[in-house]
Amino acid sequence: MKAQIASILTEILDETITVADIQDDTNLTSDLGMTSLNMMYFILEIENVFGVEVDLEEVDLETFFVYKTVKAYIEREQAE
């Protein structure tokens, strides 16, 4: 999953993000410089790549700020 997230981030941020750049506590906004527009693209790509649907009315957007909470969200949604 980390490699797929790194690939998504590389595409969105237009810079190379590797698996080594992403730790469980990596904050995608402050550590990697993701903007609010980048975040919307990120969520769309999470939906496309992992086959989950993100309902923005039911999800706290802070879920997508830190890698470990993104991973937990995807795993939870895929298990349903």
C-alpha cells in the first residue's frame, strides 16, 4: 500500500516521493507540502486506486493528513 500511496503522491506533488519518504507518522500536508487542491486530487486517486468511496460528509478530512490514518481508512473501507 505504501508504494501505491508514494506513486499517487509523486503524481500529485510533481516530485519524487519514495516509500522511504513515508513513515507511519508522516504528515502529508506539513511534511510533504500537500495543498488543499492536492488533497482533493489525492482523495480522488485513493478512490480510484484502492476501489473505495470517500464520503466527505461522513469523513473527517484530517484522516487524510497522516499516512497511518489514510492506511487505516483504506483498510477499513476495503474490509466492508
